[in-house]
Amino acid sequence: MLKRLLDLVLALICLVCLSPIILLVALIVRLKLGSPVLFRQNRVGFGGHEFTLVKFRTMKDSLSENGQPLPDKDRMTKLGHFLRSASLDELPELWNIIKGEMSFVGPRPLLIEYMPYYTQRERSRHHVRPGLTGLAQVRGRNAVRWRDKLRYDVFYVEHQSFFFDLQILLQTGMVVLSRRGINAPGEATAARLDVERKQRVSGTSPTRIGTTENVSC
């Protein structure tokens, strides 16, 4: 309850103080990428319940001849890359924190279609609210392999504390300034967990899959 209260107070303060930046980014996205300005996608949150994640849009809605989204690398824009590298695309998630769907610190909320690919122990990542940042993000962001990323999530759940959260928040600032780990090796955004684990089982090469937006963590 104390963490939830701190999240709410801090999110409200951040929303007020950062409102000029949020409005400026929204205007630039509208001028450069058009409408919609916000990207909404259902993710899995606390207790395994779904919620709608809100971010600034960073990609074009380009489709292939058969109507499927093009790969991320073909839709990512220079503006989108900048917003992602500076983590400015994440600012609308303050609203998710205010609504109680997220926290400042916790495992990043992931795609619903990843649910069948977690081990039983990895599912414990849903025992806490997902975070704007987390242990996996300060240990390498998207450059970290899924196996290690989920291991960090579980470690956080098992060792969470006020001072652990504070440490992660301080390290997040340094990671954002360094702009390291923005994308996985060979990817425009993040590798996909379902593709990676299917590949491990079948021994086949990974397939690039387009999405309606980025699936970064």
C-alpha cells in the first residue's frame, strides 16, 4: 500500500512537471507521424490481468501487399528512434501508473501472446505490478537475452524492497542518458519471446514478425 501511495504521488508530480514536454512530444508526433499520436496495446499486468498500455507512437503504419504490418525496421522512423532512445515514448505510461495498472519499478509489461511461453517460475513476474522500469532494463534493456531478462524479473519479485526500487530508479537515469540497449542485436526494437522459444524447440531460424507497433520492453 505504501508503494502504491508513493507511485501515485510521484506520478502526479511527474505528470504536472513534465506536461510541457509531453505536449511538445505529442505535437511533434502528430506533425511527423500523423494520427493517432498514442499507441495503445493490451499487455499482461498484476495477477495476469490484461490492461491497455499507452505510449507515444514511434512507427509508421506501413502494410505489406497482403495487409500485414511490415517488419519493425521498415516502419521505425528517425523520430521514433530518438523517442525510444531517450525513453520519451514511455511518458504516457504515467497515466497507467496513476490508474494503478503499473508502478514506477517492476517487470516490464509484456505481450499477451507471450503467456504460453513462460516457465512456471517466470510467471511469478505477474505477482507484482509491472513497471515503467525494472531490473532487466538497468541490466541491458532490449540487448539482454530473454532467458536472462525473465530471470532478472523473477529475482526482483523475490527481493523487492524500497531501497531496491530506489537503486533501480537511480540506475535507470544513467541507462537512459547512456542510451545503451535500445534494441536487440539484429533487431529494430526487441526480439520476440515466442519466436525465440519456438526456435529453441524446433531448431529453426528466427522469423521477423511485424507488429502494429514496437514490442519493446
